[in-house]
Amino acid sequence: MWKFLSIILTGLSLISCNPDQSNKEPEQKTEEVANVENDPQWAKNFLDSANTNFSQQIAAGDSVGLASQYWPDAELLFDNMEPIKGDDILRTWGSTIRSGVKEMKFTTTDIKQCPNLLIETGGYEILDGNKVLIDKGKFVVVWEKRNGEWKLYRDIGSTSMPAK
């Protein structure tokens, strides 16, 4: 299932990042092209900052802050669950925090950058208040820029721990 999802995401990223230019006139250099957001270092810094902020909100128990990082049409796609959308994103993060999650660590391993999309791949660790590992796995998140603001559009996570 995850291989299928990865193939689809890769295809979508290629289409959205490299639209067919065969029937278009050559593009003129615009302010968007020269924008710092097209710089790989900007993308890395942005994602590092966003992940730090996300981790701080987990530690603070701030499910409202976590949910505010997602677009209204965003989806969480996690193991053994149907897609989580809308107000259920807030409820899911609230439930996650109440279950004892106190810390999340993220390691970014790859970034695909487009003018209005960032696709981040990496690993995560989830710990409780005693620093005991609850879960570890991998993720793919799609950040989308709308009206000058970046938020999460898709958040896909999969455990690497064996089933109990």
C-alpha cells in the first residue's frame, strides 16, 4: 500500500513541479523565480523551523497550535486509520497528547521543492514523558503555499515498529 502511495506522490510531484512546457512560450524570469523560496537552503531552514515548532507544540500540549498548521482541506494519513480531515485533525492531535505523547523528533532525509509545494520525507520518533520510545517510523508531508502562507496539505506517517 505504501509503495503504491509513494508512486502516486512521486508522480504528482513530478507533474506539479515540472508541468509540460511544450505548448507554452518561454517563461520570463519573474519575481517568483528569483524568490528566496526557490533556494534549497531556504527550504531546509523553513522545514527545520516548522519541525521545531511542531515539536514545541507537542511538548506544550497545544493541539490547537498543531491543527493550525494544516490547511482546511488537509488530510492526515496514518497507519490503521481512515483519512483524518477538517476538525478531526484537532481532535486527533488532542487525543494524541492526552495519550501521553510528550515529545516528537523529526529527521528530514529529502526535500523536493516547487514554487508552491515542498515535499518532505524523513523519520520520526515519539516519546512519552519518561523519554520512553512509543513509536518510530517514516513520513512524507506535503507543504503547500497559498496566499503567501505555507501549511500542511498532506501528512503521511507509517510506523517502523513491529505489530504487537
